[in-house]
Amino acid sequence: MNSSSAKERRALILRMLEQKEEVSVIEISKVTGISEVTIRKDLTILQARHLLLRTRGGAMRKPVENPNEDTAISKKRMFNFREKERIGEEAVRMIKEGDFIMLDSGTTTLEIAKHLDKFQHLRILTNSMSIATELLNYKRFEIILLGGNVRLNSHSMVGPLALSVLRNFSRYKLFLGVDSFSIENGVSTPNLEEALLNQMMIQQAEKVIAVFDSSKFNKRSYVHIANANELDCIITDQAIPTGMISKLRVFGIEVRIV
């Protein structure tokens, strides 16, 4: 397929997304007569240009981004899922047998929970019902789930009880989920209760590893959680904004790109 027809094909994909919110690889392949492998490459290119969002089996129209919107976890799981999976795999490389780790709630931290097969002994603290449920499949880890009020959008535990339980633990390796990040404003989130819990997580952690895809950079939400220099490491994908890596390293932050 020559470059001209490739451009036409990608333009057709975008027109299809103007007509409906989501399309599948199979559907696009039938319309264009092009192989599913090629269509997946097209979707990857279009996502890199910030023109759509990849989903499992296809793509969806790119929504208007609002860092102050408290998006439901069921919807978040569809966004940038390949990047989140690779970030989760890289994060696992920072875990050692016998570690005490904390997995913050979120779709990227959930990917960490899905890739712990090689370990036999881990002590895992989490505020996420979804992550705790995933960890039960291993049938061998010590799992500690914070109590508290359950947030419907994130399936996470928050509130006074969660804070009270968290005070009993420290010196864990924290894998922090992030809604919004900027050099100037650090880490932020749209939910106050989530922010208060995250602040305590960071204060009591031995090491803070933030895991988030590149779409979260240069965003600011309502509630401040932490300054950039409170992070020890950031794991993200290769679409990180130009110049951001050098800025992060000024703060002594280790940056891992997948």
C-alpha cells in the first residue's frame, strides 16, 4: 500500500470515529479490505498523533481531556491499555522476592498486579478492591486491603478508616497511580479523599515509584498530592513530552521509558 492510500485509509478511520464513538479492527478491516495487522499499525500511528485512543480490539474517539473529571475505572481501562501493560511489566522489574510493596489504586497499578507470576513471597498493601481481587488469584501472597469507604468510580478505599489503617505501615515500596502531573505543580487528582490517602502513602514509603502513561503529563487537577521532588522514579511510555526527561532528572528522579 503506497503512502497516499495509507493516508486515505487513516483519514477514513477518523471519519468512522466521527460517526460512532468506537470501532473495531475487524470492522475497519472489512471496510478497507486491508489486513488486521496493517490496521493495528494505523491505529498505533494515529494514537501517537493524539487523534484517537486505542482500545482492546480497536479504537475510540479521543475525548476532550479534562484532568478534573473523576473518570470511572471501567472507562479508564480502555485508554492506552498497551502502554499501561508495558509500564506494569517494567515496574515488576523493580520488585524483589520478599519485598513489602504498596499498590495504589488505578488501571496502571492493576497491570503490576497482573504480572507477579515469578514471585513466591510478597507482602502487598493496597487500597484497591480490584487489585486485591486480582492478587487473590496467586494464592500465595500476604495481601493487606485497607478498610474505609469505597469510591464507586475507582473501587478504592478512602476516608478516616483507610488513613487510620495506613498509619500502621511504613517502609514499603510504593507504586503510585497518577491522574495528572506537571513539573510546576507535581502530582494532583480530582478527589480530595484520594489525595489525602496518597499523601500519607508517600510520607511513609521507603521509595516512591510513579507509574503513568504519557497522556498524564503537563496536566493539573483540583487537589495537590505531592511535589515532583517527592518522587524517586517515574515509569512512563516513549510519547513523554520533549524535554521532560531532562527536567525530571534535575530533581534526581529516575526515569524509565517503555
